[in-house]
Amino acid sequence: MSTRTLSRRLVSLTLTVGMLLSAVAHAARDLPDFTRLVESQGRTVVNISTTQTVKTVAGPFGDDAANDLFSEFFRRFGVPGGGQPREQQQSSLGSGFLISADGYIMTNAHVVAKADEITVSTTDKREYKAKLVGADTRTDVAVLKIDGHSLPTVSLGNPSLLKPGEWVVAIGSPFGFDNSVTAGIVSAKGRQLPGDAYVPFIQTDVAVNPGNSGGPLFNLDGQVVGINSQIYSRSGGFMGISFAIPIDVAMQVADQLKAHGRVSRAVIGVSVQELSRDLAASFGLSRPSGALINSVQPGSPADKAGLKSGDIMLQVGGKPVENASDMARLISSARPGQPLALEIWRNKASRTLTVTPNEMSEQASERQGRNRQPNAAPALTGLNMSLSELSPAQLRALRISYGLMVQRVQGLAARAGVQPGDVIVGVNNSTLTSAEQFREQVAAAKAGDTLALRLIRDGNTLFVAVPVAEK
């Protein structure tokens, strides 16, 4: 290889390396810098430690393994005794953030649950004894109060402006490591978790671990957009999926806790289910948006307002309802005793009703059971079901005037979700009054149509969309 050729290759290699270094530097400049956010907002985040006194039984051998064997001996053989009662202190850690200069702090309800004493530590190492103002287990939001003044406070953002893929930052005390900073992106919005009908969670991939609970989730403008609350994990540690309570939902709860020490929620007396694409089509909707009303409690605000089973809730108080969880959240956040405008879909047209909600009771209503004793009945063609009329005793038990019990089911109806023991009480928007009516509605449906069957199952009302087969 000549000297000239070698020189040209060295120059080319130098240019290539230079371009790569330039690209890396440019990419680094595009990455977010969290330092200013942490410097300005880190001091608004506090560490929360709690202590709780629990009663245990101490054996005669102290706290070692021998004591465990001694207690197990008494337990297995049913011999009284085995130890003396004693009190033991348990502690836990969590996070929170200051929402007012005079010392109001927001955190998770589970962080301070059953605590006898709550201590708040700030970044400048000051410690305060905190008072629990109130806690709401349904949303997992709690408000504390410490005696302070001119304290640094967070600024609040708008969670509705968040977009999946946007950078967010968590500050908290994972495993007790105060003011730890982790960052990630918004993975999704409006997540519904089992048992959390009132919270449309923000899902992120921000590292959240025990001790982060109750801490703030910031956007890049340094505004709090959520409270870090839960993680999805099979190991107990972070696995890339964490959930935050939107700050607007949390503040609505916090305002009530500060004013009254409790949260008042509205209820109208309906049960609802999600609207599938097939169900939406059977009711004449172009897309599965809204909440399908399964049943209306007699004498409830919904009943007085004229709501019916088979109505689809489209808006509550002028706000759109995309799913059943949206409806539950919007109804519950309304003021009991104040008129509330509802937009519904009925008979393939929208209409507006006004309901005056009651205040939600803490007691859950009991489910109404049913007798499943079968009566002989012919199979009804078209839906691949064998049905029977209910006896007077069964009708009284279910508190209905008429129904057809599913004895056997196969084909499209079975695949759609109809089960033996289900009681059919309506088709689309019509309430069932006779077997002949059911036959007529099935016969009138064309192959490829979908019928929305209103069923009672285990005391609950639901709709199942059943396609009509070739006749």
C-alpha cells in the first residue's frame, strides 16, 4: 500500500470518527436535563415515616426459633397458653409533597393507614410531627398537616395534557433513600386497575419501589401531574410498570378532606358494563363509546330521572363518557343533591335527561340470588339455545315480571358468552314479556345482525351481544 493511499484512508477514518462523535454529542444535547427540575422541586418532597403499635404474643424462650417451636406445639395440640401478650412497634416509610406553604402535605392513604404516629422529614433535615387531616381509601389519597410557614410548595400541572412517550420524573424515598430521583416516560393514560373504578391511572416506566409511594410525578416543566401509587410486579420490586394517580383527581379528594375530613360521593342507582363493538352495533352506535346501563334500581335517582336498562351513557355533566369507569368517576365526583345533566343513547337516538344524585352509602348492597330449577321448554331456533319460562317463585326471587332461563347453549350464543342458568329479561331496548315476543324478535333479525340480550347472572344484570346465524 502506497503512502498516498494510506494517507487518504487515515483522513477518511478521521472524518468518519469525527462525524460519529458529532452525532453522539448532538444526541446527548437532545436528551432532557433534569438537574434544574430537581434543584427547584426536590425540596418540596418529604419523607414520611410512621409507627404503629401492634399486639403480639411472646413465648417463654424470647424471640428465637425455640419460641416459635414452643408456640407451634401449643397451637397444634390445642393447649391453652403458649405466651404472654405484648406490644410491639412497627414502622414504615413513604413519601409525600407539600401543597401549601402552611404545611399541608399530600401522600397515599396506604402510607399512613393505621399509623399511631406520623413523622415528616424535609430535605434540610427538619422533622415534624404530622396530623392526619383525612384519608380516602377508594382513591388512595391522604392529606397531612404539619406546623410550618413559608414552606416550599409544588406547582400543579394538567394531567390531561400528558402524552404517551413524554418524559416524567419521580422524586421520593425508595427503601428509605431520601430524595432519590428516577425518570422515564408516560407509557399510557387512563389505565383502570381492579378495584380502582374512581382513578384513571397514569402508567409510566419510571422506577418506583417501596418508599416511593405518595411521592410526586413531575413533568419537564417541574409541575406535579400525579402521585406515585402502585407498581405491577411479580417479584415485589420494580419491573418497568408503575402507576400514578392524576393530580386533578387527587386534588378534588384533597379539597374535600381539608374541608370536611371525608369525601362525599354521588350515586344515581345504576349498574353498568363496558360497551363492546358488537354491542355498540346492536344499539345503532358507530363506535363502542359510552357505558351500557344494565339495570336501574327502583326508586333511585336514575329511576326517577327516567333512565332505563339498555340506555347508553354518552355524557355526564357535559363531559364525554368513553367507558364504564369514566361514568363511575364522573357520577361519583358530582355533588349529591345537585341536578346533573346526562346525555344518553336510546332507540338509536341521543336524548338529554336530568338526574339529582344521592350521596353514596358506605354499605354495599346485597346481591339478589336466584333459583335455578329448570322447567321444560322447547329450543328456540336461530340462537342455538334451549330456554324455559320461570316459575312464579323464581320471578319473585329475581323481582322481575318475566324471564327465560337458558338451559342449554351452543354455537354463536355460547361463544358470545351466554351461559346455562342465565335469565334473559330483554332484547336490545325491549323488556321481555313472553316467549312469543322473544321468538318474534329472533325471527325478525337477519343473518349477520347482532342481538343484545339483557341477562341476569348471579344477581347482576349484563348485556351479551349474540350474532344471528343463517336460518
